[in-house]
Amino acid sequence: MFLNKKDKKHYLNIIRSGIDAGMDYDDIIELPVTLIWPLLVLIEKEQDEKLIKMYGNVLMKAIEKYEKDTLGYVYFIYCPTTDCVKIGTTKGDVKHRFKNIRGISSAGKHYELLGYIKGGLKTEKALNYKIRKFKKHCEWFDYKDIVKKHIKKLLEYEKM
């Protein structure tokens, strides 16, 4: 699965607009990893020489940042009783963490593990910020269409 032209253009424009606005590479690589990750996946899969030539320095630093932030996993747990999704992180085994969370809550037996992506706290914070208006409590968010689509897209990118 590859990014469509619209998505590819979107992620390229994030980096291009940063350069055009006078941001240096360090500023650009501080963009949330969720914004640059699909572009990195695209370059890795397609070995796009033009992109590597145009954005090589930025992307190499972004890759370093990405690798530091992928020491764990960001997971998505759905609770059908509240129609909410929990977004959390773990450095260990996701399925073990899921079992622990299920055991803590009285509604835990209904929880569903939707999936997980590589990532750490920075990735989780970037996701939380992006869907902040749907926040219900702590790490729980309303599982509205826009949140569902965002999580589904992230999980699809992870499979690439």
C-alpha cells in the first residue's frame, strides 16, 4: 500500500513549507513524528531518489528522531460500553499491557485491542494533540468517525 498523491503532497508540503518559512532542519524535525512518518515510510518503500536528494538532510535527521521515538508502542484500546478509545504507550509487550488494563477496570472484559504502532511518548502526545477536542478523560477519547479514520490510517501505515 502506498500513499495516494494527495497524502504524499500533504507530507511533502509540511517539510517544504517549513524550509520556505526559514525553519532550520532542527525545527522541522521537531514536527510531530506522526506528520513526517508516512513520508518516511513512502521513501523507504519506494526508494524515491528525487525525495532523498531534495530532502535528504531533513529526512535523515527525522529518521534519527523517529528511531529514538520508536523504542516502544502506541496502542489503541476500544471500550464499546462507553464508545471511547484509549491511546497509551508501553515499552514492553502490548498484549501483556492490554491484559493488565483489562484486569484493572470493571468494564475491562469488554475492551478490544484495535492495534498498535511503533512509537513512544512523543508519538502518543502528537496523536493526543491532534484529536484533543474528542478527549473524554485522561487517555480516553470519543471514538467518533474522525478519530476512527485517523487510527485506521495509522494502523494501515504501520502494515506498510
